[in-house]
Amino acid sequence: METHRTRLRVAVAVERSTVFGRNLLRGFAEVAGRRPEWDLSLVDPRRTASVAASAEGRRFDAWVCRIPDNRAAAALARTRRPVVDLATPHDPPSFATVATDAKAIGRLAAEHLLARRYPAFAFCGYPGIAFSDHRRDSFAATLAKSNFAPAEYRPPRNAVKYFGADYRLGDRLVETPDAAALRAWLRSLPKPVAVFCCDDLRAAQLSRLCRAAGFSVPRDVAVLGVDDDPLQCLFSSPQLSSIDSDSVEVGRAAARALAQMLDAPEGADPPRTLVAPRGVAARASTDCWPGAPEWLPDVLDWIAENAGRNLSACDVFARAGRSRTLVERVFRERLGTTVQKTIAEARIETAKRLLAETARPLMDIARASGFSSAGYFSRTFAAATGQAPSAWREANSPV
């Protein structure tokens, strides 16, 4: 590996048509800007295989790319150059990988939709595409803990061939080739239902089809996407809720991984990095609790946001501006629980998020989650989850 050169030519094959890709490039450039010896060149990711195999490709000293398929992966492997893969549809041992944490994304999606107390759930993605399948599996695993199983959309065989890189990384306003099958699937779902889509493109397509079929979003069908793409989320009607996958940090991590590979001794294992999502950007497409009075969504959001404070049931009654009797009755009838149990659950969910996404000590997490002591926190957390906080963190944190 010739790291002594004055200039190091780096091919960056990441799409510019998606907010994920543009943010990723921004994060990469932010860190790469501190490496003046890096000479960056943008390559169309759909041409990765042909460029890597060409004389043009042989001029590059390293690659950072969203590898679109196995053909491109094979061409890159033949270059014998350092490669950082940001798509991971396969697992070549010679490549470094940086990816969004699909497990955390699926868990966040399930927790967000479960909190809305929908009676049924579904998943809509691209079967056979790795990132979609991983998010689906985590979503289903989290729902299973609450005794729910999501319905899964399976497109017809003649549509699956369209879901490659050209479709997903191309024009983000493209209509879906399986619209008729999606409409039929939507009609077959029990209503109301909450649908987690693998990305914002899928979510925007589903939302448009709901309106065309006469279903209200979110009253009949709640829709949640991933990537918080303003083009898809803010120009949908209603605006779409989405999980922020922190694509800027993915780009930064890619630059750090490339630097690590370039500085590593010959034969060192390439780095593997998972980037945790930032959270849910909640908007109108999931702003509904079926059959609930208008004040309930505000109260539930307020409880979730303030779980770390020393909340009491009286605080909740004051927030609702209703009597204790009325508020408790609505919680029992609509949510199947009590105000105090809802506060306790919100504290546990806050603790889970902090355990999974930070390295803060347990005492700090206990205080930030509204618990008076680490011992009380540990006992309560174990009773709610079946695991001690430290064990839960080990099982659920990115690795």
C-alpha cells in the first residue's frame, strides 16, 4: 500500500440523489478535509463495476462506496486497493464496512408505533435487499416482545427485479413498479394499522397509495420511514414521520475507517463500524392514537419527553387539563393501562435508549431516566425487561 505518495486518489462512489447520500458525502468531506493529501473524485455508484475494472479505475488508490451489487464488489476486490463499503449487501472480508445500525432502527420503529397503541402492525420494504431485511427482522423481534407479529408485504416476482441500485439510488420521485400489488396489500390489512417502511421512498409511495385508495393517514394507516429525507417527508401529505439514521456520522465514520486502513500494518483486519440512529422525527403520519380523544397524543408525547423528571400522576392530570377520573378512565379504556404505569414504562424506554446509544455510567442513566438510585433502577429495569441494565446494554448496543 503506497501511503507515502504526496497525493492519494480516493474514488467516492455514493449517490447524490438521496438525502442519505448527500449527508454521507458531507460527513465524509468534513473529516477528509483534515487530510490534505487525499484527492477526492466522485464516481456514479451505478458505474462502480465498470470504472473499477477500467484504466480510469486503476488510477485510484482507495475506494469509498455504496457497493450496489456483487458484480461491483468483485471488481473492487480485483483492484487490491483499500475499500470502505457503505451499503453492505454482502460481507467481503477484505473490505471495511460502515453501516447504519439496522437493529437499533428496527427497535426504534417498533417502540414508536407501539407507543401509539395501534392494534395491528406491518412492514413494507424490498425483500432480498440486505438493509431492508435487517430492519424488518429487528422490527419484528421487538414487536414479538409485546406479542405482535407484523404483516409483511411481498411484491410479485415480476416487480422484484426492479428493486436494484438503479431504482433505489436513482430518481427519488420515481413511482413504484408494484403499485397494483401494494394497493391490494393495503386493502387486505386490518384497520387501523401501523406500517414501518424500510426507507422514506417506500413510505412516500405507500402514503400516496393510501390516499388514492381512500385510506386516511394516520387514522387508518400510520406510516413511518427511515432517513428523514425532506424531499420525501415534508412534501408528502400528511408529512411523514421518519427515523433519522445519522447519515452525516456515517460519512465521518467512513473517512475515519479509510484513514485507519491506510495507516494500518499489512494484513490488519479492516474496521467494522455501526452508526446508531439519532431518533424519530415524529410528524403527522404517525400522530394518531386510534379512538383516543384529541388531548391524549399531547399527553403521551409529554410523558415520553419528560420521563427523566420526577413526574407524578398529578402532573399528567394538570397537563391534560382534565379530572383525575376522566384521564384515568381514558388511559384504561384506550391504552389498557394506568397513568402511573405509563410514566414507569416511559422511564424504562428512556433508560433503554441511553443504555443502547451512550456509554454513560449506570448511575447517570438512572438519574436521567427519573430513578432515585442506581439500585432501584437496576431492580425496576430487571423486572420490566428480564435483564440487568448492564446485560441489556451488552445485548443491544452497536458492536
